[in-house]
Amino acid sequence: MASEQELLAEIKGTTLRVYLYLAKKGEASPREVQRALKMKSPSTAFYHLEKLLRLGVVEKKPGGVYVLSNRVRAFPLDLYLNLLGLQLPRWIPYALFFTIATIVYAVLTYPKVNLLAVLLGGLAALFFWYESWRILRRKII
């Protein structure tokens, strides 16, 4: 497998989109990648899959199917969490925690709610939701 510096230099743009698609699906052929990512030809998908193969990130099965073999931990890939086949921003679990915790606290302590605690919990939740939205807005896939 390539060093982290090589991965950072090579996995970007379309190759990054192909990597994330494979991370989501587990395995795919060049034709599947081409259709899913709306590329002009399967040869473009093949080029990027072979690039990932050369970097040691994917393996090629008989029949031309590529399988993700190594997860890459490098920016911008470390901004995402693979959960049940979904590529989600890493901030979403934190956003959910602070949102739910703030609501539960407010409900359980009503009518003697500490407004400072609700304000701090709400601001933390708002921060994490905003950061998640910024990552999702990039539309890598």
C-alpha cells in the first residue's frame, strides 16, 4: 500500500468519488461505477479503479469486479464515517447526541429548566449540525 503522502496526492477529485462509491457499495465493476457516477465512458471508471488498485486500496476479483481492501485514513476521507453503507460526516453522531440530550434535559426538568444548560447544549448541537451540513454540501459523491 502507498504511503499516506502518496494517498493524499492521488486520491482526490474523481478518484475520491470512485473510492467513496466503493466504500458505500463494497464492490463494483467499471460499468457500475460509470453509471452511478455519471461518467462518459467505462474506461474513465476503469482508469480510476486501476489507480486505486495501484495504490493498494482495492483488489480486483475475477470477472473485473473491484473490491475495497483497505480503508484510507487521510483527509478529506477522515471527515466521513461509513455507517451501514452510508457515507456520513463524522460530526453527525455528535450533533445527534447534543440535540437529543438537550431535548431530554429540557423535558425532564420542566418547569425548572436551567436556561444556560439548554442554551449551551443547543449551541453545541447547532455547531455540529452546521459542520455536518458544510461537509455534505461539498457533494463528493
